[in-house]
Amino acid sequence: MSKYLIFTQPNCIFCDKVKAFLTKHGDEYEEIEVKDVEDFKARGYTTVPQVFHYVGGYEDLKELFIDEGEEDE
């Protein structure tokens, strides 16, 4: 099971589709509703939904790369 962070807005069809897709596949997500659109755009995001995959800390990141075939350093 993976965990995702999703930035959404109300009445967003694609936001609803993303949430339904993740739910259907048994993945957890945290939803953050964008309230300050100008601040959101200033950070470089232009559309919703924005979906981010949660990795965790250093050990989690290292494990992810090892699972993908990289050697542990």
C-alpha cells in the first residue's frame, strides 16, 4: 500500500477521479484543499489535482532505491 498527498479544489472532476482511483486500488492519501490559489501558483503549480507519492525518511528512500536494483552505499 502506498501513501499519496493530493492537492485539490472543490468541484474538480479530476480531483474526484484521482481520489476514486486511489481508493479503488487500496492506496491511502491525504487531501489538502487549495484555498489560496495565488500562493499555490507562486509555488509553481498551475493545476489541480497535484499528486505526490510519500516516501518517508532516509531509510525509506534508500530501501526504495535498493528495491529498484541500486547497490547500498
